[in-house]
Amino acid sequence: MKRMTVMRLGGACKTEFFAETFEDMAEKSKQHCMAMFQAKDAAHIAVMEVMKTLMSDTSGMQRWMNNKRAEFANLLMNDDTQHHPRSYTQHHLWPL
């Protein structure tokens, strides 16, 4: 398992996600984003607006995703995940 925070994924909080693959990490981040949007969290919504602009540029978004995918690939496996089996978060907040 690898660990990334929402902030490391470009978001607004220190929520931690644990995943085996980048795709799983991205999905957890997306789910967190939707939850924070529904909660009307101002910090997360502000970051979502920035991401919305980024998503309008296909090449820019692809570059961003490739950079995050590479960052995930370079992470070391998390030795303490057996003590932190939460597959979704250690709660704080987020977006992708």
C-alpha cells in the first residue's frame, strides 16, 4: 500500500489515502472531493475551481495526471499501513 495526502494530490487538506494503484488513489480522491462538495466545504470548492480550469485544457490535464501518476509510482511502499488499514481516509478534507 502507498499513502498520499489530499494536499499531495493537489487538494485542500491533509486527509490520507491508502491504495495499491494510482487509479485506486485517484478514485478515493474523487470520492472525497464529491463528499466535500456536498458538504459545501469552502477550501475544497476553491481548489475544485482551479481543477475545473485545468480540466478545460486537455493537454494540461494529461500532463498533471502523468505527473501525479509518476509521483505515486515513485512512492515507497508504506511500512505502517498494517497499523492504518483505512482504505478511504484518516479524516480531514480534500479534491483532485
